[in-house]
Amino acid sequence: MSFKKEINRRRTFGIISHPDAGKTTLTEKLLLFGGAIQEAGAVKSNKIKKGATSDFMEIERQRGISVATSVLAFEYNGVKINILDTPGHKDFAEDTFRTLTAVDSVIVVIDVAKGVEEQTEKLVEVCRMRNIPMIVFINKLDREGKDAFDLLDEVEQKLGLRVTPLSFPIGMGYDFKGIYNIWEKNINLFKGESKLHINETIEISDLNSKELDQLVGNKPAQTLRDELELVEGIYPKFDKDSYLKGNLQPVFFGSALNNFGVRELLDCFIEIAPKPRAKKSEERLVQPDEEQFSGFVFKIHANMDPNHRNRLAFVKIVSGEFKRNTPYLHVRHNKKLKFSSPNAFFAEKKEIVDISYPGDIVGLQDSGNFKIGDTLTEGEVLNYKGIPSFSPEHFRYINNADPMKAKQLYKGIDQLMDEGVAQLFTLDYNGRKVIGTVGALQYEVIQYRLEHEYGAKCTYENLNVHKACWVHTDNEKSEEFKDFLRVKQRYLARDKQNQLVFLADSMFTLQMTQQKYPSITFHMTSEFD
Ligand code: G4P
């Protein structure tokens, strides 16, 4: 197959949701359709079980699963689909944000009864900011839930999306009769018992036909007609171009557990979802069909085997072909590296591959060369943009608890930060190290892994910080900036890239500081233009 054809047949996406909305179940059903797995239950949930936050076995279990489910690839109707795993737990939100830099589109799963939840809001906001095309899947229609129109309203208001339903439920919960597929103009009746089978669809070319009444009953048929009329009146017509630009989000309804509405979703997905997209680097926009290979690291996973401190760096291929045993330029280190056993990922296994294409993810064995955001090319100096750090929510001093193991501790901290487990800040005035995380769970992970993988012990000390703000000024020589540096000396730190960060102890302090120093900008993320 030609290079261009290989690119055009790839769809790389992520499924995002609040925990429990049904992401794992949907992923599994998609894999079943692709024939990548044979039975339900083969995909393990990567979520941290409730109440298990201090159980290290649970963390290890989660970590083990998360490498196995990092990328799930399968073929469906000649399309190569790569699903990138996104942890739903809020303490691992950074991981998800980074993964979102490697997807070309997303599917958002929403629980019909719970509606839009907190994690969904945050993740969708990131996708919206980047104009990532999104499809919404409203799940668990076999249960009582919110009215479809209310839900669509909620999605529009809370998520700031412009939706258009491409399917519509007939009843819900106990009275759930099936789904009318607006996209294909057919009806899929819900039988409940067919968890593993693909339901047959019945073509309904004319909604006014008596056939509809016979299939679902007079009243539900009339309700459906009225509702579809409303849909047509209220919502914009689906337009692929608007969807691809991130300006319009199609909505599907279904029940992942019952394998219902999933085929419709998948069939529409492969038709409309974007093929690998061009990506901005600091230097220029890079097109996927350029001949020269380039890609970037969006995730690093420490090897589960403590005897081999090897790591796996996940690289998204942006352009060209990635070939085994070929020297590529590691741009940050300005040195060439060769990879003898790049891994490709399939539903239940990983395999060494000779050649991969734009849209694909390869896992490269790494002994500490990579950190998140690194770019690999065939020789050109490119730096891919778009892997920002967000201000952490929690801050603690990290102290060495075993003076004999200082070296191990610093190496461990260094590598864990490269993996993106948390962020490290070094205070300007006394050099003390501060670890910032999204959730408290991360501190336990770090402590545990430092001890088990690096033989180092640490303790933490609380630090009263509300937000870390990246500081920017156009004039570092101004009196105002000098005054800021002097007055706020005790609250200034450097991140790992040596960027200046202001650790504000409260929202109030931040506002006052901003008022006092109007020429300085305080950013909540490390990446700004
Ligand atoms: P997540 O990855 O988004 O966290 O959600 P997951 O797929 O694990 O689903 C969360 C729970 O919701 C699971 O039940 C799952 O079986 C259920 N579920 C998913 N889709 C549907 C659906 O369409 N209808 C109904 N009724 N339930 C659905 P659980 O009891 O928490 O877990 P399990 O013991 O069944 O694994």
C-alpha cells in the first residue's frame, strides 16, 4: 500500500469521560467489533478503585494495566484505528492532558443519568481550546436518565459545545425501545439480551410509515416523530467541515454494556473522523505526508521490572515513515539514536515493528534519554509544541530521609519528573525542592517508587501554595520587574526548564500582585505565546 494510503486509513483518537461513565466498556465493545478481542472482559479498567488510594498494590496494578492499555490498535473495514488510553482519575489528569496532544480526535462519553460531570468538563475544555474534533456518546440508555433534550442542553451549556444529534433514543430505561439513526436513516431495536451481537437495523425511509408504529408502538412512534421534528428545528445540520474544525459536535446515544448504538458510532466515526493531522512545531507546520520522519514523545512509562530500569517512551508519528534500526535525531540532545526493537501495540499484545506511519504510536525502549515533549526527526531541527504543564493543585517540600542515598534520590526525582509523574520546582532563595501534583495520590506513588525503584527514601513537608504561575515580562530590566523579584523573592522558584515561577499562597495574593505589577503576566500553564 502506498505511503499516502497508509496515512489516509489511520484514525488516532482518545476516549474521555468522568470515571464510571463507561469508557472502558465502550473501548472493549469497539475492540470486539474490530475482532481484536474475542470476549467481553478482556479490557481491564485502568481506574484506581474507590477507597484504594493508599494501597500500593492497587497503584502498581493500575500502572501495569496502564502500559497494556496505552494504545489499543485494531482494524475495522480497512481502517487502522489507534485508541489512546486516557486515565479518568483526576489525580492522573496531567497524563490525560498530555495524551490529548497525540490524538487527532476524541469521543466524549457521558452517563445519561449523571449528565456532564466535573472531569468531563475539564477534559473537554482542553480539547475545545485545541479545536480537536469531538463526538459525544451518551451512554447507559438502558437505565433511567435525564431527558434527551435536557441532556443536550446541558452538554451545550456546561461544555460549551455546539451539538447536533446523529441518533435519537426511543424511550429510555425500562421503556427503552431502541435508537433512530438520523445519520443512516434506520432504526435499531433494543432487545436487551444481545450483549455480544451486532443488532440488526431496520431501514425506515419514511418516518410517517405505519411500519414505525408496528415496530415500537403507536405512542412511542408519535413521540419519536415529534422529537425528530424538534431536533431538525433546533439543531444545526451536521456538517463534516464544521466538525473537523471543532465547531460542531455530533451526538450519539446508546448503551455500551449492551453493545447498543456502538456500531452506529463506529461506522460514523470511521467515515467522518480526521485522518492524521498536520502539527505545529516551533519552527513550522509539519504535514503528515512529508517524506521525512518526525514525531514526539507524549508519554513515558517506567518498566514494571525493577531489575531493569528501562522505560518505554511513547512516540506519536507526525510525518514520514518510522523505520526500525534507522538513526534519528534526538533534537534536544542533538544526537542520533537508533532503535532496534520499536514496539507497536495491539489490543492484547505488543509487537516489534519494522515500519510505522503517521498517526501510529511506537514504544521505544529508553534508558533515560527521553522526557515528555522531546522531538525525534530525520535530521531537521523541529520542536513540537503543545505539551504544557498546568499549575499543580498540591505542593510539598521533598526532603531526603536517608543521607547515604542522596544521589539515588535526586536521580529518582529527576527521572520521575521526566516521566511526568509530577512537577519539580526549586526555590530561588534557598534551593529547596518542591513537588507539585494534581492530586494527593501522586505523593504516595512518588514515595513508593523512589523506594522500590531507586532505593531512596523521602519525606514531605506541607507548603502553603495556592497556584504556581509562570511569570512573563517583556522587559526584564524594568524597575517594576526588579521590584517584583526583590519583594517576592521567597515565593519565586524555577521549574525543570529553568522558567521563572511565582508560587502564590492565595488567590488574593495573586490578585494583589497582579494589580501591583501590571506589566507582568502570570500564566497558569507553562506554555504561552
Ligand atoms: P469507566 O471506564 O468510564 O470508568 O467506566 P466503565 O466502563 O468501567 O463502566 C462503569 C460501570 O458502568 C461498570 O459497572 C459498567 O458495567 C457500567 N456500564 C457501562 N456501560 C453501561 C451501560 O450501557 N449500561 C449500564 N447499565 N451500565 C453500564 P460496574 O458495576 O462499576 O463495574 P463492573 O463490575 O460491571 O465491571
